[in-house]
Amino acid sequence: MPVNVARSFISRRSANPAFLSLLAAALLCACAPAHAQSQNPTSASNPFYGSVTAHPATDDTLKLSLDDAVALGLKNNLGLKEAENGEKTYQAEKNEALQEFLPTVTLKGDTGVYQHNLAALGFGPKALTEFGSLFPGGLPAGFSEITRDTLTEGQFQVKQILFSGPVISGWKAAGSAAKSAYFAKMSARGEVVQQVASAYLHAIATASEVDNAKALESEDKVLFDQAHAQHEAGTVSNLDELRARVQLQAQQQSLIAVENSLEKDLILLKREIGMDPGQKITLTDPAPYSDLAAETPEEVRAVAYKNRQDYQNLQNQAVTYKALHAAYRSQRLPTLSFEGYYGVSEVSGVGSHGTFAAVGTLKVPLFREGSLRGDNETAEAQMNAVNAQLADLRSHIDQQVRSALLDVDASSKLVEVARSNVDLATRALSDETDRVNAGVDDNLPLVTAQATLASAQSNMVESLYQYNLAKLALARSAGILEQQYRVYLGR
């Protein structure tokens, strides 16, 4: 619902305060944006890239598994904290709506000294004289128009709405809003799992790049030492030594770059799970790889319709707007309420006496047809709009499921090709190394083979990372990421 519509309800609070207070939670919940099913790369606008830091940094190096990271994210992630607080807010609104069904009971007691001016109350000298003539002997001598008394009172008051169409419909709307907030929280949990798992997998991929870069650097160092020794012995030219030195330094530059990327990836991961950015951690899980069981779009779509929190949230919003529509229509119905009290009043010198009141009130709207029809038509239009969004979301879920399955299939094939390329590049480098050691070739083909292997290893790491991300996206599109991310990653 647009924000200006919600404001229009609030502006009419004086016209129907009970009705509007009950619907406030539903209106605000319907207006709240959803973070689910999409990623925002900027931490400034996406709270899921932040967290509440649980503990300060220590000197120890903490071992962190993927399950540990996900658990910490579900505990400390800022986006999830906001969703949980939102659910508590709407639950509180629902409790406030419940109060409209319950009697309001108050107990009041007071005592005080009062002074009255009878003339100011309409009992002037003439009125007192006429009043005194009704009694034998008239008014007592010295009767004053200024009187004083001590009054002590105690009252037990009860107030309750017995029937109100807007109150009943508003209660239903508030309940639907609370359910929508719950599903928004569950969707936020899925967002946290996806964000944290993606960050962890990216850090693993970068760590693999670091390992590959270190291994290539070691090989380049050996080849450079050999070229230097052979040049000193006069068996190879200075050009071969220069090529080996350039290759070694280029690999050292690559190692510095990927080590820096790894440190930044770890900082981002710690930021999302509530660890101090200065805390030293070691990732204990290797890059997971496993084939995913074949699934059809129809199978995944059926699971998604059952488990997708954003779909369930929109369904509850449809219920909310239906309740709002019913609430508007029920404004034509009469409202019945009861209010009463029983108390005891004691006046000094007179004694005590019980007092009570029991009042039943029936309010019937006689003519507000223009306003009622306008509100009813507005609510009906909003209800139709949500139903249209629900139909569109069903189609969108089908699209997401099919796209995710295609990504999983394509990335799986890319992993196989990348593995084959690494094997071929490794064999080519081994053969070229033997040729150089045998003096058949200079080291130019060897440098080329090393670069080819480095590129193949980098592509392998990236392909595996994309494959795991595709499987996470498929689990997310089915709405089962939090429960089955281990299954989809093959852990």
C-alpha cells in the first residue's frame, strides 16, 4: 500500500480511533519493503552486509567453519536483527488490537476537602429562603452560603465493546500483519544464509588462488635458480635468465594481489557475522564440490510454492487487504458497547452511600454513504492489486526456478571443462620442463606453459565458486536454503 494511503488512515484517526489503531500494524507491514530474493552490492543500503559485533578481537586465531559462520550470521547479522525487531513490533500491535476485545477495568479512589459557594452554584439568598420555607423553622441560624466538606470516593469502572464490525475485521488484519512480519523474518534468515555462505565461499576461492599462486611462485623460483646457475655456467643465454626473473616477479605480484584480496574478503565475512574486523580467523572448510541430483522445474516449483517466504508473505498481505475491505464495509453496521461503574462516596458528617451506573450504547451510522463507498472502493482496488501481484509472483517464481536450474547445469559443465584444462596445462608444463632441462628448448615456451597453467587454475577456482553460488541460488529460489544449504553444497 502506498505511504500516502496509510497517512490518510492516520489522519482520520479522530473519526474512528478504534478502527484505525487496529489497522495501523497491517498498513505499515504492507508498506514495508522486502529484502528477500535479491542482493544489493552496496553495504550502505543493504543491512545484511552489517552486523552487531558480539565480542572484541582477541590474540587467538579462531577456526571458522561454514556452519559456524552461518550460525554467527543468524545470531548477529544486522538485517536479521531489523527483521526480528519488526516482527516484535507487529506482534505488539496485534496485542494492542486484542485489547479492543477485552474489558477495560479500572479502580479509582480519592479523598479531598472541598469548599463550595452556594451562590455561584445558583443558590443565592432568595433561593435559600424559598428552600428553607419548605422545612419547619426554616434554615438554621447563621447558615452560610460558603460550605465545606470532606469527600472520600472509591469507584470500580468497567468498559467493553460488545460488537463492532471494524474491530473484528481490524483484529483479523492485525493478525495477518503479524504473520507477514514472521514470514519477512524467515525470508531475512534465508538472505543471511545466502550472504554469509557466498562470502565464505568467495573467501575459500580466494584462499585457493593464494595457494595456487604460492605453488607457482615456488616453481618459478626453482626455474629462476636453474636459469641463473646455467647462465653462470655459460650453457644458456642471459635472455633465458631475464625471462625467468620476469616470470618470478610477475608471480610474486600476483601473490601479493590475491593475498590482499583474501584479507579483504575475510574482513567482509567477519563484518556480516558479527566478528571484530581485527580478529584473526582461519577457514577450516575446503571448497565443496559435488554433483546435484537432477530436478525438474515442476518439482522445484512445487517446493517453492510451499516454502518461499515471500510468496507466503504476499498471501498474508492478500488476507490483510481482504480484512481491510471487510472492515470498511462493516462501518455501516451498528456498534454496541457497555460502560458502567460502582462506587462508594462518603461525605463528612453525612455518612456513606453506594453509587453506580450501567450504560449501554448503540451507535448506528445514518448517512455517511459518500465516505463509506469511497473507502470501500479504495480497499477493493488495493485488494485486487495484491491479488494481481500474487499471480505475477507465481510466474516470477517459475522464471527464477528455471533460470537457477539452467545456471546450475551450465556452471557444472564449466567446472568439468576447467578441471580438464588444469590437467592438460599441468601435463603441458611438465613436458615443457623436461624439454628445457634436456636442452631441447629455451625457457620461452616454459614461461608460456606456466602462464597457461596459472590461468587454468584461476578459471577452475572461479568455475567452482560460480557452481556453488548457482546451487545456493537454486535452494534460495525453492525457499529451502536455510534448511538444506549443506545438501546443495554437498557437505
